Amino acid sequence: MSNVTPPPLDLDRLIDDRRTRVIVCCGSGGVGKTTTAAAIGLRAAERGRHVVVLTVDPARRLAQSMGLSRLDNTPRVVPIPKRPRGDTDGAPDATPGGSLHAMMLDMKRTFDEIVEAHADPDRAAQILANPFYQSLSSGFSGTQEYMAMEKLGQLRRADEWDLIVVDTPPSRSALDFLDAPQRLGRFLDGRLIRLLVVPAKVGGRAYLKVLNAGFGMVTGVLTKVLGAQVLKDVQTFVSALDTMFGGFRERADYTYRLLRAPGTAFLVIAAPEPDALREASYFVERLAQEGMPLAGLVLNRVHRSPAARLSAARAVAAAETLQSADGQEPGPHALTIAALRLHAERMQLAAAERRVAEHFTTAHPHVPVAEVPAQPDDVHDLAGLGAVGDSFYTG
Amino acid sequence: MSTRDTDWEGVRLHVVTGKGGAGKTTAASALALALASGGKRVLLIEVEGRQGIAQVFDRPPLPYEERKIAVAPDSATQPGGDVYALVADPESALLEYLEMFYNLRHAGQALTRVGVMDFATTIAPGLRDVLLTGKAAEAVRRKKAGKLFYDAVVMDAPPTGRIGRFLNVTSEVSGLARVGPIRNHADTVQKVIHSPQTAVHFVTTLEEMPVQEVLDGIAELRGLPGGGIQIGGIMINMVRPTELPAQELRDVAAGGVDEHELALGLKAAGLDGSVRLAGDLAAELTEHAVAAVGQQEQRNRLAEPGQPCYELPFITDGIDLGGLYRLSVALRDQGAA
């Protein structure tokens, strides 16, 4: 027996535990984070929780199926489809009383709201009209992550739901989600940006003198490469925002405390592929460093075979036997040959997937793992989400 | 020397984009290898600082420097070729730029240490992009002893969601300096990107979302002011073979499999428990057919823009150098390079 079997991750137990208040789904891009987050939300609602799912970038059809047609920052009710009791193994006994809401993040709107909440109307208008603010709030790397966190904080404070499921922004690296908001915060609060606002302050000048570079040279170089207007926009923006800086930091701190608090559970989502699992590894290590609670790894789109007792090698051999009986032209056994070849491929794929998953577990033997089987078709409706949710059933 | 017809004769800058997770870096690397075969010299540029190229070619992290990372295999009729790689980061590109135009080498280094370079490229994402596309444009135009230095440049570009803005250099820097070297630089880059020398290829898998991103990305690039940017091919990544003809797949997807026929076949092949096994294999085959029919739908959607599509086979054990060569051969066989 190999010693690389991970402890099982019981998602139903996580969902049923009323102490679980926030589930954060993270992972690198293209692994099915959004689908997993939505499936968890639906499953939890079916099991009696009052859930809101915060999605960032759902596939169009999936969004439509949840009644989300616009990025409008408003949680919408998603009707939970009625399912007959026990229609499949994993179907929950429809516990009454649950509810599901879903919303899509509008990062610019969220940013605007923070500005409006922390500045008087005149100053807010001034900030919102600033060209630098506009590029910061709509296109900056890190803004989406920052705003997703901000929204999570807002939903938590609103306290209308007993479970919040968060889908993190689609980035190449899972770590962006933790790093980007802080990077943005550091930038907004940073020394250089302060220097631009208060160039006359002695401290600023002294700081730069130490580094043998005069303040004039810094602005000189920046003006050369950026142009005077950009710098001016940044300066106006920063001085208008000055009173808000404390507010920004406070909010970010609140959200980060929330992420460390009991009641928050991180799920790392990965496909059984080397790149995705490497990212998952980084993320698991990072969560441990940060003291953030990891519930486990969801291995998404895993290929299994109902006929695993027939090995790939035997399937290929059997297909060859039939092929030589049939000859070159498609013969009476064409269907069986196709089924056997397909099975052999499926078994090889499953074995390859198992190998990469074992790599992960060797490095992180204590991280619980849940496998979600690959769905034959793109998941784009509530029935599909329900089927994904059914695979959480481990009993 | 034999000349082959490829779909992109005359294209020297290949920009490769796609949704995250679709295999952009892998496809760009395979394309670079494919373009290099036949004794060519190709530069592969990474612009997102993820060291994805180093991982694909199984190398330690690459510096900001053009270095040879792979040799395209030679064949009976064709000599091999060289693939160089460059990890272009905006800070270093800015430093290089300040040195070149303002002779600010030492000051630039001091400013880098205080974080000014990072700051400048952060507050002006347009500057960042023009510095990166500028590196590619420069490599495309570079000459040595009167001859073009690189036969082709392949750029592993930002994902589809950002590609329009990334390539639309002129409007990106319109808010920046209106005169001076950055402006001239942007104009040169713009000329290269809008010329027939440049093509933007899209990488996708046969799933709804990445396919949608390809269609949206193509529409966006076609709609850019100034005549748009040449759209290249669509590289369909991770394609698994189907074992049945299309019509039969549709029948199976719609109506399942004749388990009796399957059981007889399995029995004829000498497999035990053929009835139960037939049931399980039928389920597997039906699932496969449903997936294949769904994938065919996505293929049909990808045909809509009228661009050539290339299929890259799924490599079961993850991409290593051998897998990369296989992909590059597939691209050449299909006329992409």
C-alpha cells in the first residue's frame, strides 16, 4: 500500500458546520474555481445554510443560470432547484430553510463606494474625476483582488448571511490574491507617493539625500518618462485622498484579520496537472506562514473510470485482438474497439493524474484532499452545479 | 533550400495570447521551436515575469538577457535552429531606456534601489506596456551586419482580457509624455504592431469560457482604431483524440451505447465478466461522446471568425521538452510555422 494517500476532505462536514462562516476558494487560473465556489454555495443552501456566493468572473452561461446578468454588486436570489429525495447517492435530503444569493464583483463601483464613504461629497467627486484614480480603480493590477477582499469585509459586516463563499479573481498565480491587495495598499501608502505630495517636507528630502539622489532628480526622471500631467494627476489624487489613507489601512487590516479568524476556511482548488498543483503547493505553504486556516485541497476535474478493474494494457491487447479479427475496414467489433481504446486512454490519464496528485501529497501529507470528478460537459446550469455538489458526499 | 508554405509568411512578430490556464506559454514555446526549425533564429519573449518559459524548458530562472535555451531538432532535409529567450521586465527595460536616451546609468540604478522604477511603471501601466512591446519591436527590427538578426520573435503576451490594451500602444501612452523619446518609441512600436509583420495568435482549450475569450479578443482587436491588428491563428490546446467518427459520437451522446453489442465484442476478445464490463465501458464511452460533442460545438464557434485553427494534442504526462517538440511538429504539420 502506498503511503501517499491523503486524509479525505469532507466538504459536507465543512459546509454543515455552523461555525464555518467564510469559505475562500483560491487557486491558479483555469482550474474551475468559480464553478467550485458556486457548487459549494448551492450545496450549502440545499443543506440549510443562508449563503451568498461572491463571484468575480463567471462564465456567461453559468452566470445567467444563477440569474446574474450584470456586474452590479448586488446579491441576487438564486432559486434552489427542487430535487426529489434521494434521486442520486449524493443528493442531500433537501433541508428546508436554506437560501442562496449570488453576486458579481464590480471592482470600480466597490472602489467608488469606499471613496464616497470616507470623503465628503466635494472631495469624493474630485477624486472620482481624477484620471489617475480612474486608471487605478479600473485597470490596476491588484485592484480586483483588493476589492474582492473589501467586498468580503462588507458582506461579513452586513451579517445577512451565515455563510459567504468567495471566488477569487482569475490570476495566473494563486498567491496574487494574498499579495496584490497589500502591494496596492503599500503603494498607496508608500514613501514615494507621499514624497510627491509633500516635497518640501524635510524628512522626505533627507531620506533621498541619504540615497545620493536628489528629489529634483526623482521628479525630473519621472517627468521625463511619464510626462508632467501624469505626475500632476497623481499628486492631486494623493492629496485629495490624504484623509482617507487611515481608512484604507483600517479596512484592509479588518479584512486580513477576518481571513485569520476562526470561521474562515480556505480551499485551494487545483486541476490534477503539474502547474496547477505546483501553485497549490506554494499557496498551502503561504497560508501556513500567514496563519490562515486551510481546510484542504479540492482536486477538480479528476478522471476516473467505472471499469478500473480492466487495466490499460489489457484493454489495448483486447482491442488489438479484435482489430486483427476485423481487419483494416471497420468491422463488427468497431464499437468495442473504440470503447477499449478509449478506456485505455482514460486509465493512462487517471494514472498520470494520480502521479501528480501524489507529488503534492508527498510534500503536504496532512492536507486533506477532496476529488471532484470531471464533468462530461461544461457546467453551465444549476443541475450541473448540483451534480458537482453531489460528489462532495463521502458517506 | 526548400520553401514550405506556411500560413504566416512575412510575419516576424508572433504575439500569443489566451485565457489563463489555456496553455499560452506552452503554445508560445512550441511555436518558437517550430519557427526555428530550418536553421532559423527565434527569440521567445516573456513579459509577465512568471518565469513560465524557464519552467517549460526545465531551466533555472532566466535573467533579463537574451540567451539560447533550445535547439530545434534537425531532420534529414532541414537543419536545426536556435531558440533564444528573454524575460523582459518593465523595470529593467526602463533602466535600459534611461541609459540609452538620457545617459542616466548610475542615477538610474540609484533610483531603482529606492523603488522609483517600480513606482513609475506602477502608476503608469501604459508605460509598462510600451516598454515591453518596445523590447519585442526592437528585436524584430534589430540588424547585424546589414541582416535581420532574428528570423522571428514570439511573445508570450498577457492574457486575452488585457491584450487589446497591451497592444494598443498609442492610446495607452496618450496620457503620458507627448514629446521626446517615449513618444517616438511608442510610435515605432505602434508601426510594427499594426504592420503585416505582426500577427496575434490565440490559445484556447475546447471549453466555453476560454473559447468565449478568444471570440471576444478577436472582436476587440478587429475593432481597434487604425485598421486593427492582424489576427493570427487559433491554437486549440490539449486536444484528446476521439475514437469514433463524428456521426457515431453524436448518436452515442444522444442515445447511449448498445451494451449487448459491446458485451459480445468483449467476449470475443476473451475478457471475463463481459456483461458488467460492457455496462461500465458503455457509461465511459457515452460520457466521452457527450464531452466530444460539446467540444465539437466549441470548435464550430471557433470557426466563426474565419481564422485558421491548429490542434495541439494533449500530452498525458505533463509538458517536458519531448512534449514540446511534439507540439512544435504538430504546428509545422498544420502550416502554422
